[in-house]
Amino acid sequence: MRRALRFGALLALVLLSVPVLMHAAAALAPDEQLADPVLEARARALSKELRCLVCQNESIDDSNADLARDLRKIVRQRLVAGDSDDAVKRYLVARYGDFVLLDPPVKAKTYALWFGPALVLALGGLGVLVFLRRRGGPTPPAPPPLNAEEQRRLAQLLDPEGRAR
């Protein structure tokens, strides 16, 4: 029984890791890899920090888009040419703007990116608060009771015989 449980756990682990391995292998083509393992490790680390400009919420390391492949090649070319990691990032930012970084710097151009969501959330909360205060205000006063003439007229309208007058 223990042997079957171990085998089942191992099989589940292998099956769960296959999609992850296939995804990583699918993004990086064999012709993109560098022969030097140190440079390749740097390239992979940099690729995880750079945004795919087509997919926008994926790094170029994870993306299969043609532009992501071109950016991965540029990263590797710059590293082979002797650029530092920061120099490669500066080169890509100069070419594509701060949006190419998955973690863009906080500066005047990126204030909307950094503070926009919090501002929208605060304005939404303020709007909900104003709505609830207006809605939860005092209830209007009850109408005054009917006088004798109004009660007589109501009785005529609601004649039990069903005769309208």
C-alpha cells in the first residue's frame, strides 16, 4: 500500500510539472541559448524582468510572441558584446520606454502607473460613501391623517358593493 501511495505521489508530481516545463521550453528556442552558461543565466534573469510588449502581462522569458523572441535575442547580443545588466536595461528602455520593464521606476512619467490604481480606488470608495450617505438620510415624514371629508370620499371610492361613484 505504501509503495502504491509513493508511486501515485511521484506520478502526480511528474504530471504536474510537465506543463511548467513545456511552457518554459516553448518560450525559449534552442537557437536563442548562449553557449556560456553564466551569460545564459544572466540573460534568463534579465528576460524575467522585461515585459513582452505584445502580451503586456508576461515577461519576454515566458512569451512566445515574435517581438519577445527578438527582445530575447537583443538581450543575448548585448550580453555577448560585454554590456552589464543595467546597460542592457538602459538600452531597451531608451528604445522602448519604461513600459518594457516589468517593475518600472517611480518617476514623473510613471506616476499614473504607480499611483493611478490607488487614486481610482480612493475615488470609488468616496463615491460609494457619498451614495450611502445620501441614500441613508432621514426618511420623509409620514403624511398627515385624513380629515373627515377625505375619509368620506375614500369610503365612496372603496364602496363594498363595487359601485364606483
